[in-house]
Amino acid sequence: MRQCSAPTRGVEIPARPRAVRYLRCMIDKRFFDELNERISDAFRSSPVQDIEKNLKALLASGFSRLDLVLREDFEVQQKLLERAQTKLAELEARISELESKRTTG
């Protein structure tokens, strides 16, 4: 068995083809943890987040100036209006019926 001279020094690796030994020596959990941390730091300090935050604030202020309602609120009001229209049609029919009875009676 040969020893790995990469970041995992002192770990014995069974004799395998050279490429497999090289790749195994190169893979180190600490390397990936450090890489992940660096990428996360880069995203945290990236101007993209600032741009996204500013864009959201801009859109929110623009939408607040408009007379917009949530879809859920709109659907509730639509159902209420449909009920009111149905009730109005029933009442109009009843009034017509009462008026016709009054004129004939």
C-alpha cells in the first residue's frame, strides 16, 4: 500500500490505478467545507442581494400606490356580489308578482 501525499497525508490507500489513487487523495471533506463556506460568503457579500432587496422595495412601494387587492380578497368579493345579484333578482321577481296581484285584486 502507498501513502497519499495530498491533504489526507498518512492515510494508506490500497494499490489501484494511478488516476483512482490521485482522485482519492484529492478528495478531502475539509476542502469541500471550505469551498462551500467561501461560496456562501461570496453570495452574502454579493451586490446581487442588495439589488434584489432594493428591487423588492421599489416594487412594493409602486404596488402600494396602486389600488390593488389580493386575489383571495377579490374572489371573496366576487362571491358576495354573485349572491347579492341572485338575491336582487329574487326580490325583483317577488315585487313584480306582488304588483301584479295588487293590480288584479
